[in-house]
Amino acid sequence: MTEQYLKKSLAKYRNSDQTRRDVTNLLQQFSDLTPRLDNYVFPNGGRKELLQLEGTIPVSYKGTTYNIPIVIWLLDTHPNDPPFVDVRPTSSMLIRPSKHVDSNGRVYLPYLNEWKRPASDLLGLVQILCIVFGEMPPVYSKPAAASPSQGHISYTTGQGFTPMPQPGRPAESYNQQYPSSTSYPNYSSQQQAYQGYNAPATTTYPGYPSSAGSYADQGSAGYAHTGYQQAPVTDKSSSAGAGNTGTLSDEYIKASILSAVEDKMRRRLKEIFAQAQAETDALKKTQEDLTNGKDKLEDIINTLEKEQLAVDENIMLLQTNCEQLKLTISKMEEHDSIAIDDAIVTTMPVYKQIMNAFAEENATQDAIYYLGEALRKEAIDVHVYLKHVRDLSRQQFLLRALMKKCRDRAGLVEVTQPIKN
């Protein structure tokens, strides 16, 4: 039944199979945790339906086992991003702030800050919670003398199990009953033990890695984590006063407000810094693109200048040749007649012999053509036509043979296409 419920609940998760295996391994060891879908409200007011694991975990404190109520919210990018862990006290409990738990019940651990798959999983997280809560329980029993009518803030709401008010958490009733046979450590009776735990208030843990993206818009790829840093540690004397009277003193309220304001300012400064860093990176990228574009433009300009010089040189050369041609034409126009044989001068005698043979061969070809025209018009009879064609064909054959021999002697390329009649 649980397996089917997990498969249905995790259908919208990006890594549903890995998340289901992670949750199953946890529930096999801690059966008091129950999976349930619920709406998680983020600090910006956005809502997202996420899977939560709510219930109790056994914590051993001074030889006695206590059931500590917690809730674990799994983001839809699990297991790539760490979950949110909160302590939810019953109406008979109060939260004891420490360096791992703030006044709203939010849990802060280095294990969450350094969350990385596959080394990190839910089972390891809950086991570490049992160890940490065993050293310093996150809740203590509310004294019987505590009464809401004293005019101070009280955690009792009259319901069987009500979650602590937290920023971004939906207001919902929590009616699951936990075993009443196990009592919680009374804060007033163990005040001396808590006072011996003096955690340095300046110790902080780094926030979540910024690569997880932003969850300001619920359709985006990642989450904007609220910054898992060390929870503010309040003064022991003020906590002791609240434990003895069952109400919160003015100093404790002031310290809580200051801590909340500091956390909000810290988150806001982190967002501003991240935005400025992103803008700086974008400007650097734009500068690199502009620099690369400048280099390319300079190369193009240099190439165009070289081509312009080459074009100018070619224009000057063409103008010079044009002037020479005009001068040659003017000289030729001054002469009355030009002998064709004198106009063409060969460099070698063999070339002149080839030229003369080629001219005679073409003349013979023309003569044969006109003889055919005369026969067609019946200007001559067949006997005369055949006699002259026989003589001209023999002469044409000898001229072609002479041209081939001269070309071979001159080393010229042989004509591959036959001469058409």
C-alpha cells in the first residue's frame, strides 16, 4: 500500500524512482514516519505540493528513549537538493532553541549543507538527527503552571498536535497521536545539564550551494533555499526563565525578533549579492564578446584595406594597358593596307609550315564544298565533280599528314578531335 502511494505521490518528481527508493529505505528503519502529500508555502508566498514524512523518531537521552516529532519535506528535485527538516512539538511541549534548531523548529545541520548524492540520503539524515537530538533534545515538557491567560505568547493552541508557526508553512491541524507512555525531558529539571552546553554563537554553516537555482517561481528548475545556517542561540538565562514560568519573557521575545530580522536581512543580502554577481558575470561575458568582436572587425578591416590596395593596383594596370591599346589602334589606322602574310610572324619555321598547311587544307575543304553546291545546281556534271573532288581529297590528305608530322616535330599536343569535313 505504501509503495503504491509513494509511486502515485512522486509521479511529478524529477527523479521519482530514486526518491521512492530513498523513502522506502528510511521507512523500513523508522516505521513511525508516515508519507503524505501536502502544500508547502515558500517565503515568497508560492505554494508547491510536496511529499512530507511526518512522525516521530526515537532519541536516547540519558538512558531514556524519547519520541521526537519531526516532519521532513522532500523537494521535487530530490535527491539532488537537500530536504527541509522541522521539529513539530505537541501542545504539551516547547521548542528549545540551540545551534541546530531555531525558535520556529527549523533544523540546521552540516549534513544538510553538504548534501550531495549519492553519499547523502534520508536514512543517514535521520540517524544523524537521532544523534544530535540525543545530545541536546530540541523540545522539553511544558510546565503545568503555564497558562495562556498570563498575557504572554504560548505554544498551546488547544489541539492535540499543532505545528509551530513558521514563515512559509501552511496552517494545518495535525491530529496524529504519539505514544503518551514516554515522557519528554523536563526543561526545568534538566536546566543544569543544558547550561553546560555553551555553543559559540559565531559558528555558522555555509548555505546551500547556489547551483540549485531559484524557486521564486514555482515553474523554475530549482529552489531558492532559505539558507541553512546555524540557528540563533538564545541566552540560557532567558530560556530558563521561560521554562520556569511557562511563558516567554520580553528579553526572549526581543532576542527572537532580532534573530528573525537578522535571518531575513541575511537572506535578503544573499539574494542581492547573488543578483549582483549574476549581473557582473553577464557584463563580463558581454565584455568578452565585444572584445572578440572587436578583434574580428579589426581583421576584416585589415583584409579590406589589403584588397583595396590590390584593386587600386589592378585599376592602374588596366588603365595603362588601355592607353597602350588605344595607341596601337591609332597606329594601325594610319596605315592604308596591311598584308595578312606580313601581319602574322611565327617564331620558328616549323610553325610557319604548319600555318601554311592549315590554310591550304581549309581552302581545299572550301573548294570541295563549292563543287558540291555546283553539282546540286547542275552547273557541272557528275564526271567533272568526281574528278576534281578526287584530286582535292588527295591534296587534303597530304596536307593533314604534313601538319601532323610538323606538330610532332615541334612537340605540340596532338589534336584529339578529328577535323570536320
